[in-house]
Amino acid sequence: MGTISRLSEMLASKQISCTELTKKYLEEIEKANKSLNAYVAVTEEQALQTAKVVDEKIAQGKKLSPLEGIPMTLKDNISTKGIETTCCSKILTGYKPIYNATVWDILKKQNAVLLGKTNMDEFAMGSSCETSCFGGATNPHNTEHCAGGSSGGVASAVGGNIAAYGLGSDTGGSIRQPASFCGIVGLKPTYGAVSRYGLIAYASSFDQIGPIATSVEDAALVYDAISLYDEKDSTSRGNVNGSTFDTLNNDIKGMKIGIAREYLDGVRDDVKNAILEAAKVYEGMGAEIVYFDLPALKYALPVYYILACAEASSNLGRYDGIRYGYKTEHYESIHEMMCKTRSEGFGKEVQRRILLGTYVLSAGYYDAYYKKAQNLRGAIVKAFDNAFESCDVILAPTVPMTAFKMGHAVSDPIETYLTDICTVPINIAGLPAVSIPCGFNANGMPIGMQLIGNKFKEAQILNAAYKYQQSQPDKFKATKWGVQL
């Protein structure tokens, strides 16, 4: 049974009140956050108000919805009306949205208990959470190591048991990579399955909101709740195939699980061995392992960084010091005010990506870089389409390594970019993928693998993930932080 179901059962049977449960989480946040730095804002008053409403409903004998009364968190780029939402950037200091993101509206109506907003790489640009203006979130398995990025705060909070689950965003691996580093479950849904309305954009054609949780069951429950069609998002389609939670225990005998040889190139030996061991586990369940070539993968990283940075340079043009957020104090003209505001308000990594994006969109370079990258994106999409003709699900590493030490991303940014090599192809093609733990390295740090599906095949990949979780429960190792159930 997942954390959410256990808590829901405890609430319904009156083993604990929602107020008591919420206070327990808030107390653990107070203690653990000094080391984990997972939360950048704690919404204690709002959490306790919601808990009171849930307790009144229980007292009246009313049935709770699956996520009702469950303490959770949101990444700090998901808009929350009246609650500061900064994307962990100085340039959005003091910004309080006047509307809720659709995903938070859905959960709020179900009386989800919002504990607070969690840390992230500034504007979701980074792979360690250390580009945050609040400093990076640490890994609950070893606080000398980073939690990963960009949704590092959510992963640290969930892995550290100071949130039952959380919502992050995934542009090039920002849900799956920190989930892998922290030894938990992260689902990146199909592009369009979950509304992006109210998600502060990094790269609009790549961004996708999804759940981070301690178990596959929890990820499925949250996905089913938030994957609704939204007319406010022109790319929204919702969950077109019904409940994923109800199909978790389907037999996978005869399922064809593909392994692309290119996904294992350049992957550290301990990670590669864990993936191959996982493949043997699936063979033992009656699945068929199919090896194949996917040469288009070698183009994925340059394609992603060209296109994502181009979209970022456009999306972040609105932060000029005039309408909202940070504004420089001393200036003599509007032009100087805008230049100084953006130079002072954006961190170095965000500036780097804006400059790269502006460069590839500029006259003389558009055809050489941006247009070529768009054409290659089409080739990658087609390559995955072809791959799914011979297999049902693709098994791959989530990240080529385990969590690196704090400070490493700053000292070696090139290697940090390479951590995205296994995750960005999925965002380029708009496919769903779930990262689950599949082992530990010699130092006890988690290793993650991802199961990739064809579009809107979340039920299939979650089912395969659940079967692995059932057979390998020791890989889903809880940390000693936070609330212990």
C-alpha cells in the first residue's frame, strides 16, 4: 500500500485527525528543512485551515476522495493565488499570482493539504537545484549530495518524508532526474495529458507537470486526479485512456520491453549493471527483452538545448522590471532600467541560456541552428514511433550516474548538462516516462531506471513499474527523515 492510501485509511478510520497529521508534517519540516532546504515557503496557516475542513467532513461521516486531507507540496513554478511564487529567482521576489494553476485548482477542490512551495533550479534551468536563489536542496540519502534538478525541492521533501507527494515540472528530465537521485518515483506524463495553465514557462513545447511520490501507486493516484482536459490550455487533451490506478496489477507476461543500445553508451558501470539486472527481473516475470538500435538519440542533447533555450529566451522576455517582480534601484533611462533589472535579477545559468537562445534565433544563425534542430526533432519523434512498432515499453537509465556532491554542478557545468542525456529525448518526442529506483551504488546512493511508453500509454508504463516494485520492494528504501509511517 502506498503512502497516500495508508494516510487516507488512517484518516477515514479516525486513527489520526487531519489536523494532527498536518501538524506532524509541519513539525518535521521545521526540523528537517534546516538540513534538506527542500521548502522555500511553508504555508502553515492554509494547511491547517484545509485540515480543519477535512476533519469536519470526517466527523459528518462523509467519504473522502483519494487525495483529500493528504499533506503535499508544489514546485515553486506552479502558480498559487496569493502565495508567493518565485521560480526561485530574485527577479520574481514578492510575486503573488492572482490565479491558481489548473493542477492546484483541481487538488485544492479535493482539499489537498498544501504544506508549502518547494525549492528548484532558477526557472527550472539546471540539474542540481543549486541555481536556486535560495541555495540548493540536499539529498535525503546523504545531505552532502544534491537532490537533483530542477524539481530538487519536491524530490527532497518527498524522499525526506516531509510531504506525502508533490507536483514538479519536467522540461528535459526535471521530475525524473531528481526522483532517480533521491530513490523515489517520478512520472513525466505525455505532453498534453496534464494542463500547463499556471505553470511558469521555461520551454513551452517541452514543459509538463507530473507527480513525484514514494511509490508507483501514489504516482498513479495523483496522475489520475490531475490529468483532466483544460480549455485554458490549448495543448491540453487530458487522460484519454481512463484510470491508471485500476490497471496497476495487470499481468505483463508477453510484454515486449525494448532496450536501445545507445541508451547504455557512456553510462557508468554500476548504473548499467542495475538496468541489466532489472531486465532479468522482467524476463523472470515473462516479459520479452528486445534489444534495438536508436541512432537518432545522439542528436537529442544538442536539439534539446537549442530549442529549449530558444523558447526560454522568448518566454523570459516578459521579466523587465516594469510589470511585476524585482526592479533595479538606480537607473537613468528605461533601457538602462531593463538591462540592469535583468542582469541583477537573473542568475548566471538563466542568463547563459537566454543568451544561447537569443543567438540561435538571430539573423544569420536561425537556419544553421534553430531550423536544423526543429527538423532533427521530427526525426527523433519518428525514431520513437518506429521503436514502438517492435516493443511495448522501453527500459533505460534515468541518469547515467548517481547523485553528485553539492557544488559539483557549479564546478563542472558541462558534465551537469550531460546528466540530461537519457531524459531529454522523451520531452523532445512528447512521450510519457516514469523513473523508479532499481538499486544502490557502493556508497548507498540510489540508482534510477525509466520506463518509456508511447503517447498516452501511462497505464502501461505504470503497470510495468508497479510489477517491478512488487517484486523488488528493497529497492524502494525509505530514508529516516521526517514522518515515519
